[in-house]
Amino acid sequence: MRVKAAPGHRVPTEEDPYKYIEDAKTVDVPDTSYYRRRVATGELLTAENTRGGAKQPAQESAE
């Protein structure tokens, strides 16, 4: 699972509480209950949530 911290958060990793996931870059983490709980509380964002969706081009009128 690819995650990054929500803006303004530093989330400790599961295996080393002195190593943090920050909002600067996306990292790979195992899909464990620890990280799923952090995603559920909003402290971590999944890679799908961090990307801006592709915007649809404006429709031109046929007038």
C-alpha cells in the first residue's frame, strides 16, 4: 500500500516509532491494521487519495 502523511502530520512507522512518514513523499508500507487505522483516522492518505484526478476538458458548445 502506498501512503503519505496528511498535511501537517508526521506518522511513526509501525516497525520503528522514531522513523516518520511525512507529507513530502509517498512511501510503500505493508497493508496491516496499523496503517489501515491511520488511514481511517485521516492521518495517512493512500496514493489514490493523494493524486489529483484528471480534469475533464470543458465542453465547447456547437453554436
